[in-house]
Amino acid sequence: MATPPPLILASRSPARQAVLRAAGIDFEIEPAEVDEAAVKAALKAEGAGPDDAARALAELKAIRVSNRWPGALALAGDQILAAGDRWYDKPADLAQAAAQLRALRGTEHVLHTVLAIARDGGVIWRHGERPRLTLRDFSDEFLDRYLALEGPAVLESVGGYRLEGRGSQLFSRIEGDHFAILGLPLLPLLAFLRGHQVVAS
């Protein structure tokens, strides 16, 4: 039986790493160094929608890392939070996280989530989902307490919330796959990895 290719996660995301570890998947970590803000700005200026931008970024990161690991499967993901015509990035600090969550409260937003896998410089698989989330109309006092308790961990999320933690209390409605919200749609990924003998079938 052929040795399965190694899986390389092209991401620093603690949430993605935790999902893979909990599923019992062996992987290495090598983040892709990409100027995401510049790529997003260029794509948006060209008229790209959030789905297209998330896909382009995920593929770019996967390809970049796959070029450093011949024969390996390089897994990358990207999420763009869109509320109407506005796109949100990961907040730079807790003050920006607070401003972002205040702007989104009481409204629905979409997490445009894309995974891509590249091998030897070419994309061989991609998958996208669009969870829809509605933030409840929480008080400023609740928000301040939430951010104080969660701390800098919220800065790892494009939404400024951690659904796997106290962030669940911010929502009134969630539609979509839990793993996709965490940035790693797991079941489609597992199906692909089984086909490449990375996980047992």
C-alpha cells in the first residue's frame, strides 16, 4: 500500500487546528505568508464578490505552501464576513472587535467560507459554504463583559467572536454547518482525505 501524502495546514488558525486534532487527523503546520488585505482590496476593486475573494485567497495560500512541500497536500482556508455590501476582516484589537460587534448586532451576516487543497502547485480540491448568522440585540454591558472574558482570542476570528466559546451567547439564530463557521467544513474534507488514504476509510 502506498504511503499517504502528508497533510500541511497552511494556517495559523487555532480553530482550524483544533478541529483537525479533535478529528484525529495528523498534519503539519506551515502558514502561508499572504498579504490578505491587499489581495481582498484588489479583488473587490475588480468587482469580485466575497465568494470569489474567499476562493482566490484559499487557493493562493494552498498553492504557495504546496510549492514548499512537494507531493504533500496543502490545505488552506479563507473566510469573508459579509453584511450587505460591507466586508469585515479580523479585528486588529479589542476596541475594533467591540465596534464591529456593535455594528453587526441585531442583524444577519454571511460567512463566505472556502477550503482549498493544492498539490505540487495546483489546486486539486475546493469546497465552499455560506453559513448565515444573526446576532441578537445584546447590551453594551454584555458586550464589554464578553470581550473582557474572552480577551485577545476573539481577534483570531473574522467575526470577532468564538462560537466554540462564550460567543454562542451573542446569537439569536444560526443557519449552516458548525464546522464551516469555525472555518473548516469538516465532513467534505474528511471525504476527500479518505479518497487519498490520509484518513482511514
